[in-house]
Amino acid sequence: MTTTVLVTGATGFIGLHLVKEFAEAGRRVVAVDVDPPDGRARCFLGATARSVRFIRLDLAAPDQLEAATGETPDAIVHAAAVTSTRDVEDREPERVIAVNLLGTAHMLNWAARTRTRRFVYISSSGVYGETDPAAGLSEAAPVRLGSLYTMTKYASEQLVAAANSASLGAATLRIGAPYGPTERPTGARTVMSVIYALVNAAAAGRVVRLRGADRTRDWTYAGDIARAARLLIDAPQLAHRCYNVSSGAPAPLSAVADTLGRIAPGFSWRPADPGATPVGVVDGMVDVDGNAVQRRGPLDITRIRALGFVPRYALDDGLRETVMWVRRFRGLGGTPSGSDGE
């Protein structure tokens, strides 16, 4: 069994769920991130933080990695990335490339030198681009790369596939529409999911004007994504170089909002008037733009199911956990927005 797992991007949204998953499974975790764990991160990890060693470093600087880790992990889960907006890509393309692509190259080189057994790269279903919402997407579906973010993600996938060998089992996990506790603005994550916006409004008991209520995705609880990553790490052999993971249960945003209405008394929503201009918060009502969510078909998760993956969180369970989390920290910073980073 894998005993030591190194997780990059470890204090970010998905990274924290990865750290907790491996620590709760009894593994020693080396948690690498350019940002140290904040109070929310430590609260989320709870007692499992005792099994975690945090290391602060910049993966875009390979000399820092060599100097700071002093570790020879059995496995690496590489989740570090700049989840960028078009504005960030226009202003800081070098940073996006340095973290999202060169960071992957540095980690793969380090894995080879330390004789790491398994390497899992956390990618995004965003590489599929906009597709027919009714047509499922297998890992063999064509990619449509419409941003620097998806270009660097897909290029990293190719590096990972090329690094796979008899000594290093390397694979990519493409994640679909993640949501859950610990999603928050950070230095690397400046675009929040549309569910983040809806949950924050629900936790505050606000009324939402929702655009794009028919936009449908297979919204996936972040803890289920972390479990899929653990299955890839623990599998004796990997039959494929790429795996999708999602909830396997597509739902429109209207169903998300209806569920939140049952979970959070005081919250309600209404469709926005066609053609109305978003205005933020007026008269206690919050504008949420579901049209920012790309049209995309559900992910085919046959491959990861073959490794024993079964989603543990139905939409109502995952949303309830997320609302509870947001209520606990409401008012401590972060402004909801209605975008989709995956």
C-alpha cells in the first residue's frame, strides 16, 4: 500500500480534499503549495492534520522543490494550477504557463529522480470544450481548447502520458464540475463555480435571479473527486492513461437551486428576465449567471467505476454539506460570482 503521498496545490479547493482523503486513509501526506494553510484549511482537516507535513514553495521554481522537500514519496497527486480567467491570461500568461505546464514538467522530472511509483495529474473536463449537452463524453472524445488554461491542462496531460513507464505509473484524472466545502478565492483560484455563488446566497437567505437555469452538468462533490484519485493511486495496475470522474448524475441549475431551497429556509430563486443586465445585489436579490457554465455533455465514468468508484454524495447531500460549511465561515471574505472554472 502507498504510505507517503505528496499532494501539490494542497491548500487549494481540490487539494484540501485530496489531503484529507489520504490522511483519513492512514497515509502520511506531504502537502505542497505556494500558500500556507489558512484557518479554514486547518479547520477542514481537523485531527487529520497531524498526518500532514505542509511545505510552502513555488512549483514553477524547480530549485525550491529540490531544496524544500527532502521527501521520497510513494505517490504524487499533482493538483497545483492557476484556475485563470481570460483577464488573468491576458495579463499574466507567463505565470499561467509556468505553474500549469512547467510545474507539471518539474514534478514529473522529480518523480522520476525519486523513483516515485505512481503519479496522478488532476486535469479538467474543460479540455472537452463546449459540446452537445445530451451526448456523453468518453475519454476518447475530441478536445476543444479555447483558453490558455485548457491548453496548459491538455499539454500537461500529454507530458504525463509520455512519462508513463514500467517504473512510474502515470495517469490523468479529468474532473467534472466540482463543488463543495473549501471552495474560496485564493491567489491561484480567482474564478468561483456557479454553485459557489448559489450556495453563498442560500447560506445568507437571499433571493436569487438566475440566468441559464437550464444549464446542465454532472455536478461533482470534491470529496468524491479525491476518492477517485486515491483509487488511481492504490490500483495495482492502471489500464488507461486518462480517466473521467463525475457524479454520473447530470442536473440543471434549476434543480440545484430547488434543492438549496429545501436545505436553506429563506432562500429562493426566480428566473432572470430575458435580456436583463446583471446588476449584482439589488433589493436583497442576487444575480447569478448560469450562462457562464459551458454547455457540455455528461462524462462517461466507466473507466473509474471499474476501479471501484461509486459517488458517495448525491446532489442534496453534497449541497447540504457545502451550505453548512459556508454558514460556518460566512462573512470572513470572498465575494460570490457565477463562473465555471472546470
